[in-house]
Amino acid sequence: MNDDIGQCPKCFGMIFLEQGESVSWYCPTCNLKYKTE
């Protein structure tokens, strides 16, 4: 599994790592962003 791909805690689909001002994950299925700890 790639490091920039995770699993969405809500829909269990794929989420993708986004490098920005802060590192966050984006789920296209839920259209939600998750901040990393």
C-alpha cells in the first residue's frame, strides 16, 4: 500500500494524502478532509 493512500474511517474507501500548509487526507467519496495527528 502506498504511503499517500489511506482508508476513510467513515466510508472505508480510499483517501489521499494532500501536502499543503498542514498535512491532511482527502476522501473523494465523502468529499471530506481529515487532518493528520
